[in-house]
Amino acid sequence: MRNHYDLVVIGSSSAGITAAEKARKSRPEATIACFSEEMQPPYYRPMLTELMGNPAVLEKTAFTLRKPQWFTEQNIELFLGTEVTGLDPAARSLTTKEGQSCTWGSCVLATGSVPFVPLPEALALPNVFSCRSLLDAQKILEASSTAGRIVVIGGGLLGLEAAHFLNTGGKKITVVELMPRILPRQLDETVSTWFADRIGSAGVDLRLGTQVKEVRGQDGHLVVSTPVEDLEADLVLFSIGVRPRTELARQAGLTVNRGVVVDPYMQTSDPHVFACGDVAEVGGMTWPLWMPAMRMGQVAGHNAVSGPETTYVLTIPPAALSAFSTRIFSVGQLEKGEVLEKKADDDNGLRLYFEEGVLTGVLLWGDTAKGMALSKALEAKADRVTVEKLL
């Protein structure tokens, strides 16, 4: 480790790598270091859910984001298995868990997020998991190989995706979801009902409108307790959502609300520290999604080495899910305004929402090929005539 770097990037997932890459392009002579707590080279985190039920994921080319050789070629020093535990913006220095330290000119925080577990004491039980890292997914994969009964707590995008990939070898999969219907933010009631029926037809049991009160061990197995019943399980997975990892930012004295508060330049309350990805709060919102993280990383990386020149334009990212032999794509405000529905058949269609003649919501199921074109039309506030030409 050098004594000083022009830029340090803390975190090496989507936002962190994109920030480092953009910084290198913007300032070829800069000295750059990237710190990762994990021992593995950076990987495509959205594929962890598939890895829970399919070890072949590790062999897919798309799984590895950047090999160590790439960092060498880009003259970016990569520190794997290195946790940054201290950050001092006044001194512009950082300290690692091992006691190493360096100074820096600018810092990009890309520390990501952690799973939200409302019953954290349950994680101390054998075969109770949450998943945010490769090691987590590998542990779930190993445990699921001998688990006949699996309860997934959380019926959001990741929870349903996990249920899909764990639904192999005759396992009994139960999804417990607090909301009264599936994906109320991403689907309207019509498509939500259709999708719930499809999930049930795949053999997955849905418990909707149900709160988990307790997870406990009993007689060699697990019990998930709800107000109406006890569900026996061999494996329990919490997949409720994520929360920004703000501990380092708080310790550094940066302004933190839900996430690390940044301006459109991705600049924090300290002008030399930037934040991007899941940890960043932009316009009062956090966006724990892959594509926004990359776009934030590009802005943060450039501005960290070139000064505040480019801004992050906040747009609503689409939600996408591929599970249970179908695809879902949605973006915008559903269930408000006038609806236009087109269906090829029961399993393929779209529902578009218009308010005052302007496209405000997009929902496709089955064939989602037109999703991105319609998403761009929504961003452009296209009128109905324009939108119908895309169909």
C-alpha cells in the first residue's frame, strides 16, 4: 500500500468498480486504490440468487465483473479481503482493520447495503440465512441440498427469485409475505393475481398478508411462527430488503439520513468525499439497484478526480424479474389514470397507464422485449399516439 493515493474507492461492486474505471478514464495519471472486504474478485451480485440453487453460476462468464488482471492493466491497486474501518475526512486518511493506513486526495464510498432482518437473533440459528455476498450464497446452496422444507420470508423481487431457484428436487417452498398481494409496487392487481396463480402452479406455497412473529429451533428443525400457524422448515431465508451500509460514513462525521446524503454531483457533506450506489441517498431516496449504481459510479468517479463537473440525473429505474418461466417488467405509477391493455394470450401482455394523455406507468409480463423502449417513452413523457406506435 502506498502512503498516498489521488483516489481511494471503498467497495468493489457495481458502483465502486464503475467509479474507479471512470476515474481512470477521466484522469489517466491518477493513483487509484480500490478496497474490498471480500476475498473474491468483483462479481455480478444479482446472480447470487441463482447461485443458491445452481452451482454452475460460478462458471458463467457474466458472473465475474473484473478479473485481477484488469485492475493491473488499468493501474488500479486492488486490495481484496481488506476492510476499511476508519475514515478521517479532515486528515484525508483511512485505516484498515489490519492497521494499515494511507492518505488520499478524494474518496468514493461505495460500501453498498446489507439485508434487512427484522428478527436478527434468528440468524444465530443453524440454517437461517440472509444473502448479500458470495459466501452467503454458497452457504445457502450447501444447506439447501439437504433441506426438504424451505421458508422464504419476504415476497419481493429477490424473495420470489430465491423461491424460484430453490424450487428444485421436490422441495417444499413456502413464501411468507406481509403485503396482501404479490409485488404491489411493481404489479397492478390484475397482473399480481395472475403471477400469484403462476407461482402456485409451480408448487410454491404463498402465505400473503402474513407477519412472521418468531423463528426458533425445535426438535431438530426450524419453526417459523405466524399469528395463524407454525411453519416447519429445514432452511429459512430472510429476503425482505436491504439497508445502506452507513457505519463508516457515520464514523467519519458525514451527513447520513437513510443513506449517505449526496448532491447531484454525488458529493457528500465533505467536498472531498463522494458516495454512490446502494449507500447513497439522492434526492431523499436510496436506489439499491444495479443500473442506478453504475450511473452514480460514473458521476462520482469522474467528479472525484476532475472536480464537480457532471451531475446524476435521477430517473425511476424499471423493475425486472425472470422467474417461474416468465418475465416481468414494470416502471412508473401503476393503477392510476387510464389503462391500455394488449394481450397476445393470458401469459403475454402489457398494461400501460396514462394520466392526461401522458404515459405514466408501464407493465409487461411474458414477452417483455418492448420494456426498455416503453421505459424511455415514459421518461420522455410521451403521449398516447406516440406510445401506440411503439406497440
